[in-house]
Amino acid sequence: MAKVPLPEHMKEERYRAAGPTTRCGPFVTISRQYGCHGFSLGLLLMDILNEHTEPPHVWKIYHKDILARLATETNLAAELLESERRCKPRLLVDLFRSLGKERIPSGYHIRNRITTIMRGLAAEGRAIIIGQGGANATQDLPNGLSVRVEAPEDWRVKQVAFRDALSETQARLRIQAKEQEREYLRKVYEMQFPRRPAFNLVFDASVFTLAQIAQQTYHAMKLKGLV
């Protein structure tokens, strides 16, 4: 059998697995501004959910695991895939890639495959998906809740400066650079998966602690019948 080029394989996988399903979830997606500790929130929420869940039906958290899975599929470094996922289209670079024997997938194909993986995790249920455009990718699936965590920039500057041992000036520059990267992805995902409002719940991390946000999220899940 002829080998299917990687981008075509990734496209095929997306359209095989990306359709809506009635047997889906429950799941939660957590989106966050840089510096708002989304992964830590996910860990707190997972602990709360698993306190009320009997094994083997436990909740799991997914973040860099998604990119690691794709790295295994493609035999490419996760760092390279993440870089390409965030890149804007480069016509000349993509043309030369298409002519090469070992084709590195474009950001378009990487995002599509990540979408498929996340939708599969959501369908399996008891998944907490951090970032990666998870809210957009799963917005048409039933039995889910999308959460967004934001905060004023000055608050996030202090958080990043303390976490990464930076000056506040360095932290502010890092936040601004990250937000520029994410702005392109935000526009791409909004065009592909339009939804208003974009999230079911939005929290201000400068007003509520992570523990409080986790408790409120759990309460919202109970109200929705997800737990």
C-alpha cells in the first residue's frame, strides 16, 4: 500500500472523528490569558471532581499531553509542532515543503489534528482540556462546559514575574509577546468555530482565587447535570 503523506493522513483523521456525537462527555475546557494559571486551576478542579467519582471512572487533565501524542504520531519534536501550530501561512516555505520527501505538516494540518484529538477526548468523557483551542474545537459537542480565566495585565505581570523570576518589565514584555502569538490563533479558531458568547463561564483571577474558581466551576457542572 502506498504511504499516505502526513498532511493528508492528518486531514483524513480529522474528518473521520470530528463529527458531533450524542454519546459524549462530560468534559470541561479551560482557556486562559497568559499568567492566569490555567493548568493549576485544572488540577484543583480534577481533585474536586475525583473526590466525588468512584474508580475507575476518574477525571483526567490534558494539556501538553495532546501535543506529545501528536509528536509520537508524526515522529517530530513537540516544540516544532507547537511552533508551526502558531505560525501564520508562509507560501514559499510551504511550497518547498510540499516538494520535499519528508513533509513537515503545516500549522493548518497540525491544528486540525489537535482538534480531532481533543474532540475524541471530550467524547470519551471525564476530560479537563487546557488551552489548545479546546473551547472552540468542542463548542458543538454536548455535555461540556467551557471556562475562561482572565485578569488585568498588571496583575498578570506580577504573577509571571514571581513565577519565572523576572523583573516586571521582562514579565510585561513576555505577556505582550504571548498575547500577540495567541491573537493569530484566536482569529483562526473563531473563523473556523464561530460562537457567541465564546465561553460559558468567564472568571477574573484577580478577584477570585483558583480554589474559588474551581469550586464555582464544579457547582456550575452540577447545575448542568455533568456530575
